[in-house]
Amino acid sequence: MLRMTGLLLTFCTLVFAPLPAQTAAAAVPFAMPGGSGTIWILGSDGRLSAYGLADFRLRMRSVPLPPAARERPENILAISRSGLAIYLSTGGVPRLHVWDLRLGSERTLPWELRSVSEMAAPPAAPANGQGAAGAQVMTNFERPQLAFSADGQSLFWFQNRMRVVQRENDGDLSRTGEFLCWTTGADGRDARTLTHVDFPQCKCDTGACEETCPEIRAWTPDTGVTGFFFLTRFIPGQLFETEIATDLYQEAGEGWKSSKLAVPASQILDALDNGTSYLDATPDSSCCGWVNESSDLTFLVRNGARAKLFDEWGRFYNQDYDVSFFTSNAHFSPGGAEIAYTISATSKAGQPIRLADQGKTNPEELRQIQAALLELPRVEDVSVEDLQKPRISLANTTLIGWADAHRLLVWKDGQLFLADTADGHLTATGLKAERAADVFLK
């Protein structure tokens, strides 16, 4: 079961939460923060407020987002560091819009979500003589994933387009399709194809194409595409996902080159060095209502060499109980010498915990699990040269990101703090947020 902790391509996980009054100084009206150090806090009124990372002063508070974005945050597909947001309007014909957070101006991108249904001739009768009347061809153009370039001047588009043959009462019969990746200007114009993958006919023997047929998803950095991205071919499955292959795309002159990773990536959390170093989380393989069928793992991969950063069962010894511990996010430090991450769990402290599917009663194991849950989420920081020895470990804290090479920006009890990675000392920033999920570091 894939836990998407922070879709690096989208803001689909955003939930508009109240923005408490901040203690920072008064804003400079409509002045975008400069540089890379910007803290965005999302408010219940649909406004994004930007604070300088150096001084925590309010630099900008956006005009309210349009109702289609404010009332359905899953429709916000991408946001740039320069203050542009892309959202999908779903009333009537779905369309993509660019919204300027500074001025409230809006323009429509030249793209349209299409969904076409057409009747096809019934396929030939099988050998048993039973006909296949009622066959139908469904053409679905799925909405794309979008990412800005790091400078906000370009857009990267990633889209699976599928053609599914269905038969009444029998579900899906087969599927063909294609995956497209292209780039445009921030206005959606001047399209240039980066890669195109054809999907041959795939038979859907179970009646659900997602059980057997591959798709492709993209991963790009939080701060936008900076010369590389990853494409992973996978089979979604109804119970769990199967990764087939991952390709690293790197900008090379006027074009892009691709190289296949030795091991397909399950869930990339962060990457640097033009994609040659990345953090890959392998989620639990559980299904059917269970959450702890295998050990959650997180790896540091550098130039193809894999080193284990996190091993759930090796650390928490929780094999007998249906609770899972995992790294919900992870970030390289500037320069890549350290890695900070948040450890989270599928259960909260005080909640009843049942035995795992193959678990045996173990009171001491259960006691240790409950004690660990009392201190989660937990932020830790390690050196890439010693992944198993945390330099600091902060209980009941969530990582937002790196403020600089020696300090983390973290959320704790509704407030934002700077955490010194030398000793774990917390310094209040004066900024507040209802939830960690409402804070974004750009």
C-alpha cells in the first residue's frame, strides 16, 4: 500500500486549515519574497501567506483563491516559487487555470480534459459460441500531473491516456494507451515533447485493467524541475502496487537523456546531484485491511549503491501487531551531507492495536509499541556516512524542511521552530499553523 506523503507534483493533499494570527511584523503589500527561503502558510480563507525564512517577516498574503480551488483543494495541481498556482475547474468542461497569488489575475491554459465514449462492433464470438454483444470502447484522457520549473518560467506535463474496451457485466476486457511528457511556457504554450511511450494492448483478465496493465507516474523536486525528473512504470493493482521500472531523465544540451535505475523506485522522497542521489521508501506490502504485513524500509541510493536508512521491524520489533511505522518525509541537507526525516505511524497513542494477520500475543512488544507511539511523529537527522546513528531525535515533531545547512524548520504543537542539528535546540520563529500539512517551504 503506497503512502503518498507529499506529492511533489501536486497540492492534492492540501486541506485548508485555520491560519492563526502570526506574531511576525507587518506585511509589505504584494512584495514577493526573494531567494529560495520562503515559508508559505495556508489559511482557511483560501489565502497563502509568505514569510521570509531569514527573518520570518510577512512578505505577502495572497488574494483568496477562486472557489473551485478554495472549496476543492485537491484541484490545486501545482504551485511555483514565484507565486503562481495551477488549478482545475470542474464545472462544465474541465479546464486548467493559472492563478497569480499576488494579484489575483487568472488565465486559462490551452488544455481541455476530454472523455469520449463510443460504441464499437462486438468482438468475434469465442470458441464456445457465446457472443460478446455489448462491447464498448471507452476513451479516457486523464488529467495530467504538472510541475513548474525551478524558476517558474516553464511547465512540465505528464499524462497517461488510456483506451479501455469494456463489456457489459464483464468489466474491462483490454486496454491500450500512451504516456506523454512535454514542456511548455508558464502560459501553457510553445509545447515541446520530451518523451512518448506507447502501451501495447493489455488484456484485463480480472475485469479491472488496473490489476494487470501498466501506467507511468512522475516525480519532480519540491522546488521545481532543475534538470532532472523520474518516471516510474507501475501496475496500480486494487490491493497493492507493483513497480516495474524507473527511468531517470536528465537534461543534456538541447534535449533530455534517460537511464534506467538498477532497482525500480517505490516512493522517492527527495533527490539531488542531478538525480544520482535519492531517498526511496518501500512501503508495507499489506493489503485487505491489514497495515503491517512487511517491514517499511527507506534507502539512500547514491550512484546506484543502496544503503538502508530506516527499517521498521529492525527498529520497533512490531511484527506481531497491526501497526506500521514509516518515514513520512525525508530531505537532504543543502550539500547532501545529512538527511532529516519524520517517523510516523498508522496508529495514534492510546488507540487499541490488534494482532497482525500472523501475529502472536506479546505483552512486552505491545508495551514498547505504545511507548513509541507516545513520542510520534519524531524528527531525526543523520549523517550520510552513519545512517544508523541519529545526530538529534525530536519527539512529537514534524519536519518541514531545511532552513540552512545546520538548522531544520519543524512543526510542533501548532508552532514553527528552528532545530539546531548539532544539539537539537529549538528556537521559536513566532509563526503558527494549525497543522504541519499547512506549511510549505520553498
